Amino acid sequence: MHSTDLAFYTCDELIRELMQRNTFYGCVIHSAEDHKHDEWDERTFRVHYNQNLDRTVTGRLLDRIAEHLNVHSD
């Protein structure tokens, strides 16, 4: 896949492709709805992770992200 080809795929298709890769070790967090304006409000997020991370490790990773967001939210 060439970088110019990425414009022709939806976010869901790109996430699905990433989750199928054995070399991907992490998770994807994204807004559940489209966000097309500059103001940030409370959002609902979707989390995707593949077989390279188990549920416990993913939970710890998300806890660290939440801590980071709380510290840097000011």
C-alpha cells in the first residue's frame, strides 16, 4: 500500500488492516463519532487491540494514557 492510496480507505478499514498485522503491538483509540470542529467536548471513544496485547496489558496501557491526560489537561 502506498501512502497516496490511504486517502481511498475509511478509518474503519485502516484500523481493521492494522489490527490484522502481527507486527502491530499497541492499541488504537479514536472518537466514536466524527469530530469536525475545533472545540473539544466530552467524547465517547472506541478502543481496538489485537492478539499481541491481552486485556490486562491493554487496561494498564489505557490507565497510563488516562493519567497522562489528567496531568497534561491544564
